[in-house]
Amino acid sequence: MAHSHDLPADLTRNQGLVLGALNHSEAPLSAYDILDKLRADGLRAPLQIYRALDKLVERGLAHRLESLNAFVACADEHCHRKGLIAFAICEGCGKVDEFADPVIEERLANWAGAKGFKVERTTMEIRGKCEACLKAA
């Protein structure tokens, strides 16, 4: 899960710290996990973390995993997309892989168009076992 993306220059100090914590994490982090990691950097209040996370998610630099109530850094430093984003979450080790699939995105868009449904956000979470956990079993 750890990423080595360069931090965008226009981030606030708190946003940079939070994104750095996400980039260096091997697993998704809750807001309180992030707060614990950043206390030594002067962050003391959950609201500081949530504000930074809101902006990072809004910019597509981080994603919220709804089922885990946790956050991950965007895995593709050039994507920062607002369309369909999918995550494969390993139930064994907690590894999260991010991917996008234009075929699924097109099918969902066609369904939404046919139903008159306005899609504002699409996040797909797929749960199972990763290759390493399957081999270890």
C-alpha cells in the first residue's frame, strides 16, 4: 500500500502530513490512526485530520474505504479521478489494491442514463483474499 508519490506543492501543512502518513502506510488508516501517527508533528485534534482528509479526498489524492471507515492514498499519482474507483480488499492481511475499469464504468453510466439516475460518486469495494494469503493457506 505504501506509495512514493511526490506531494503536491499547494497542500497545506496538515494536508501534506496526512497524505504523507497515508503514502507510507502498508494498510488503510482511520482518522484516529492518522492522528496517533502525527501527534509528534503537532496535530492534536481529530478535526484537523478530518479537514485534511476531506480536502485530499475532494482532490482525488486519497480515497475513503466506506466498509472499513478508513483512508488510503490514491495508488495512481496521475489518476486523481472522480469516476469509478474500485478497491480489492484482502480479508486476510488487509492489503488494498486500487483499480479502475472503463468497461464497468461504462456499464454503470449506461444503467444510470437509462434510469435517469445522476451518479455523484462511485466507489466499489471487493472483498476476498489476495494471492499471497491464498498461497499461505
